Amino acid sequence: MRRQGQILRITVLTLILILGLTIPSHAQEIITTSKSISDFEEHWASEQITEWIDLGFIEGYEDGTFKPDNSITRAEFATLTNKALNVTETAPVDFTDVTESDWYYDEIAKAVAQGYLSGYEDGTVRPNDQITRAEAAAVIAKALDLSGEDITNLDEFTDANAIADWAKPYISLVLNNDLMSGYPDGSFKATNNITRAESVTLLDRVYQEQDINYDEAGTYGPLTGIETFKKDVNINVDGVTLENMLIEGNLYLRPGIGEGDAYLNNVTVTGQTIVEGGGNASIYLTNFNGEDLIVKKIEGPVRIVILESSVIENISLETDSRIEIPEKAVINTIKATSKAEIDLESGSKVTVLILDAETVVTGEGQIENAEINVEGVTLETPPENLKQAEGITTEIAGKKVTDGIEEEPVIDDSEDDEWYPPAPINFTYDGDREIWVIFEAEHFENPKVTDANGNAVEPFITYKDGDQVIEVDEVLINEE
């Protein structure tokens, strides 16, 4: 599934090891799709096995089998854990049965440095022995740094007396964290070897609870289909591309991106997408679907380019930023609380635009409702409905509008007629204007025009046949 040169780091414990395959002298598994493997369809762990094979985390054997009930060795489990934790630090290996020529030497050295694998009293680590369920529980508990002292939950197992004292705290911890469980007959079988299927199931439970971190530049995601993550995802460096993903958590674009770029292609995020890094180039969203996009980069502005048929429910600009929204893109709400530039390409749509900071909005995209609460706002295209704070001036379509129209369209003093609902309209102009207001109403009563102090302005009204029309000809309104 992964492309050459791509590296995925999973924080804490996530399985990305192909069991046995990544070990040069031990590799026999080459089947890469679940459809090619025939021996686990009716297995109790078939769902997890299928998912992991299709994700590329595990593979089958060259004979077309997966052998879900086969066991794995201590060295293989150590390799699996190191891959999951992205362990790179090593420590001296003093075990008498591990030499530098062994394929697993570096993996054992990493396990020692990480502190989750210890040897026996005779100075060996027995890397080729099968790992038991109790030993696997100890590795997981140590790797996740689980804590707790109550081991009374072991009494529920029919073979509790067979659990070694050293293993009881670790087994209790993984049970309390819903990572392992017993068998239908009421036993735990601590001394049994853990199987491939049990390993997948155990680590899948851990995997689903941990964040995913992308710490190296590259392209991640399947070439076809959709990869699903039921957790938070972090992009920590410049040059990362995610594609064909469903993230059922939050997506964080971290400060480690710096002034660099990140690309999200055909990505759906059900949680929040939080932008903390990026520069003038910078964050590109193509066919992106998201609930909330929040920009909160601490140092310097960031540019976000939304491409093609992207749909974002809400955008919150909490730090300086530039947003480019293309044709066909639909945004429910954009709220700017820091200086912003927003470009709305023709054919794009914003349902609600709330501006609490100096903002320039360019382009011919549709704005249904605009709420402007500060000075320094410029709108190239008038919104359909405008709510403007008292006493501020906004430049709309090249015109100055002060104390605009609450819950009504912005006034346009061009020669074209403008249509407004039958409700009070308040506006201010500096200088002579000829204003036409056409009401969509069968009846219009008591029409009048007043200045800012409520005084009637005369002469001011004429009527025409057909639609009720107020014609205000060459009147100075609220001019000081």
C-alpha cells in the first residue's frame, strides 16, 4: 500500500510491521491483499486481519495463507514493537545468545534501550523462543507505561492460579485497559503462545487509541480506496502529502511544518483540522471535506488554498491568514478574528461570513450573510444580507457604507435597480445621490425619508404605476 520511501511513525504503539516479512533472513510472506489469502475468512479475527492486510500492515505467506493461529517469536514481537514505536535509539546488548550478525541484533538493542524487553537470569534473551500471552502483556504494559496496582480482576479466570506472580500486574493492566481478554471457557492461558491473530487484535486495539505522526516528508495513503484512521493525525514536518484518507478524529498541521507546505488530497476529517504551521505557499486542500478548519499559527501568516470540490462546514481564522476558495467550494461559516485575506472565486459560496478583524474579501463568490463588526473591512462583492456594527464604515463594491442595513442587502447606488423586502432601511451616503428602492409588496404605506436625526427630508418621494417605487432625487442624507 505504501509507496517507496514513505515512513509512517505511530506514537506509542501502532502495528506497521509485516510479521516476519521485514526480517531479511526470515521473510516468507509476500501476499499483499486479503483477496489473495484463503485461510481466515471464517476466523474470529477475520475483520482485523482483513483490514490490516488491506492497509499493508501485515501480509500473508507465499502459499496464499495467513496462518492466523501460528505463533511468533520474541525477536519478531520486539521488531513489531520497535516499528510501532518508531524506536531508533539503541543500547548495548549483553545477552549471550544475541550477536551482531543476527538479523534481530538491532531490534533487540532498541528493545533494551526502550526498556520493555529484559533477559533471563542465565544472561540470555531467547530471541527465537515463541512469546507467550503473559510476556506480550508485559511488553504492551511497559511500552504504554500503563499504571495501576489492583490485580483482583484476575480472580475471574478459571486458571488464575496458573498466572505467575511476575505477570499478574501486567496482565491486570492490559485487562483494565481493554487491550486483552480471556477465552470463552473462562481461562486466560497466560503461558500459551500468543498467535498471529491475537497479536493483530491486541495491537489493533492499541492502534485505534493512538495518534498518528508523520515525521518525514513523503506521500502517504493508498493509491486506490480509502484508508481510515479512528484517531488524531499529526503532520509534523514540511513536505507531507496525505491522500485517500478518512480521519475520524482531529487533523493537526503542527508548527514543525514551519514555512513549508502540506497537501491534503481526497481527505475527509470528521473532527477539527487545526493549522499551526505553513507559510506563504502553503497548505493545499483538494477535494477536501471537513467539519471545522481552524487557523492558529503563532508566528507569521499562513496561506490556505482550497481546490476543486471541497466542502468545509466552518472556517475559523484565529491568526493572520489568507484563504483561497475556488469555484464550487461550499463553506457554511467563515469567522475571522485576526487579519485575513479571503479570495472567493466565482461559483464559490459562503453562507455566513463573520468579520471581527481587518479583512479584505476579493472575488465574485456568493456571500449569503455578512456580519461586520470592525473597521477596515473591504468586500469586493456585496453580500446578499448585511449586518454591520453601529458607527463603522465598510468598503463594499468600491462604495463606503456606514451603519449599514441590519439583516438586509447592502445598498448599491449604481444605476441598476435593487430589490429589498418591505422593512425599514437605514443607510448613509456622503454627497448627492439618486436612490431607487423597489419593494416586493402589493401595498406600501407611509413612505418617508429622514436624516440621521429623524427629520423628514423634502422633497423626497414620487410614485410610479406598477410596482411601488420610491424615488429620492438629489437628497443629502446625514452629511455634516
